Amino acid sequence: MASRYRHFRARSLKAMFKAHAAIYELSDGRIGAYSAGLPMLLLSVTGRKSGETRTTALVYFQDGDSYVVVGSDGAAKRDPQWWKNLQVDPMGAIRVGRKKLEVKATLATGAERERLWEIGKTVNPMWSKYQARTERELPVVMLTPRKTDA
């Protein structure tokens, strides 16, 4: 019974997040930039198997020019699909409110990861709870805007 509940919960959350991303995009970033008081961005990446664009709403914080996200996936045993896709092709795009940016993803490691993790735990305390519930180290990913010639 618990397994059936977890499956239903996971499917419900996936549908809710998909709806959030759709509203965020359709409103041109006017609705959805915050959810439950947390700042949200839309991350669009190329699917490593399908080649199709996949968009996910994620909690983020800024560190300098970079937007930092955490691959918590609700304490799942495996990394989220968006991170697996970025490992194959680190180029993506984000929407932060009404602003759209082309970005390159980089995994934070060592002291940099620890520094960003400490900041992130204050932005979204759930990340600490998720980390405690899974054996994998949650990836801390920096999304840095790509420089464009203007």
C-alpha cells in the first residue's frame, strides 16, 4: 500500500510541476516566479535520448552571475533527468521571471560546492531534508549565462 501511495504521490507532483512550468511560460514569466515563497526558474535542456526540449521548474538562488540549482528530485535514489541531460549537453536556457538566458551548466565540487550548499540550505531548507533521506550526494549545479557578442 505504501508503494502505491508513493507512486501516486510522485505522479501527482510531476503533474503539478509540469502545470507550474506551463503557466510560468504561458504568462511570459509574470506568474510562477515564486512558489510557496521560493524563487523559481524554468530550466530548458535537450533530452539526451529524445533530442526534444524538456523544461523543468526549479528553486534557485543567485551567486554572482550564476543561477544555482540543486538536483534533489525530492530525495529520489537517482539524479533528476534534467541533470542527466545536462551531463550529456551542458548547454541550456533558463527563464527567470520575464528574463530568458542561454546558460552553461557546471557541477560545483569541493569547497565551492560546500559554500554554495550552505547558502542553498538557507534558501530552501527542504534540500537538507532531502539530502538526509538519500544516499547520493545531491548535485549543486551552477547555470552561468553564456556571453553573447552584441
